[in-house]
Amino acid sequence: MSVAQPRADSTDASPSGASPAGGSPLTVGFIGAGSMGAPMVERLLAAGHTVHLYARRSDVSARFTDLGAQLGPSATEVAGAVDVLIVCPFSQAQLFEILVSGGALAAMRPGSVLVQHATVSPTAIRELATQAAAGGVAVLDAPVSGTSDSIRAGRLTVLVGGDKAAADLVEPILGAYSATVVRTGEVGSASVVKLVNNLTFAAHVQTAIAADNLGRSLGLDTDLLMGALGVCSANSSAIQLLGAIGSTKALAEFALPYLRKDVALVEQVAADLGLDVGFLGSVVHDGPAELTGDA
């Protein structure tokens, strides 16, 4: 599949690596400027990219207009105006609401590239890519690993599955907010990696909370214990996160809604395939935090 060529009417100075050799800069559309998406837009604008943004909230629109974003009146108008459309919703349901029922995918120009950052079912993203290909649009399955602070620091990890030419074109744009881009293969493969990662991370969170509970029962406070474990062999990203946040209550408020959503999704995907999530699932279910059930 051919991918987008730069728009002839683009006049902004080219950000480093943002366009094919000898071409004009690619225009970028963005939908989903929430807790994760907002710092992505900030980084894209700071890197000099032309960003067309659709935001439902007036305060978000006003803020990003001041930062230089070009506001679109609808998701479909933004989708139809750009070379690369980045969508960063909270869930798979929101992704399909924006792209399918909302019409943004149908509005995209042939040759353009869709980058989706949600955690989704591999089957769902493959079906979306098939639908997009019929209209000449390349889909990159690009879930992320990290926090909003990771994005602001330019240290996000992005997993990318999909067409190589499309990924080559988009990777310099992703570099505005990501330090690591991991190519995983075909569309859907990145979502498989992300689901396994998130179930593993959920198990690590349960372990970190259990360690904190044991430590406090032995007279250690959370800051001391997590600080020590963070430089010992028990270290993990969950240990680091609990240490930074400072309490299991604050960790629950910050991370558990996302983890519950992702645990439910990976268990549904496994069930649809007739698979058992095994030991990781047992740790997630039996640990001290309530990671299953409604978010």
C-alpha cells in the first residue's frame, strides 16, 4: 500500500525527520488530547510539527490554540485534512466510536496513515486495518507503555505493528514524545505484546503492594522500603511507581482504573481464543488489589 505524500500547501518549516527526503513536512492530526494525549500534542508542537487538533472541550481547544495547534470543528474534518492521524483514546470502545461510528476513518484521504495508541484486541485492530485498507489508508497498531510524565520527558515506549513504509514515515513524528519505538511485525502484533505486558505489569503491581503490606507490618514505611527495593534485585517498574507515588492508596487511584480495563481485555481475548492466562492471571486475581471487575 502506498502511504501519504506531503501536502503541497504545507508551508511550515520542516521538523527534523518529519518528511520524506526532499518533501515538505507532513501534517499531523490528533484526536484524544486527554491525560496521555495532551502531553503528546505539547511535544509535537514543541518539535515544530503542524498539528490539526479536534477537542470536544473548549478549555482544551483554547489551550492548544495558544500553543499553536490548528483547531478542527470535527473529528472528520481533522481526519480528512492530514497526512498522519494519531488517535489516543482511553479504550477500544472509544477508538471505534471515533473512527467507525463517528466517521473519522471514512474521512481519511487515500495514502494517509492512521496511528492508534489505545490498548485494543488484536482481532479488532486487524479488522479495522482491513476496513481502512479498502479506502487506501494504512493503519499502524501502536499501543504505548509509560505514563504522562514519560511523555513529557520524551521517554515513552511505542510498540508498532503494521506496514514498514508507513512505520518508517511516522517514526520520526513519534520521536517527538517517544524514546523507544519497537517494531513488532504485522498489524495486531503490537497489541498482543501490549496485552501480555499489561497483564505482567498488573502482576508486578500486586507484588509491589504485597511487599509494601509486609514491610509496613514489619515496621518499615513505604518510602524507605520502595527506595531500598528500587536499587535491589526486587526492583520493577511497579516498585518504582509505588515509590514515586508514595502510598498504595494513591497508586490505586492512579493506576487501577487503567489496569482493570486492560486485565479485562486480555482475559476476554484469551477466552475468545480458548486460552488460559495461567500463573499471571492467578497473581492478578489473588493479589491484594482489586484488579478484576468493573473499572
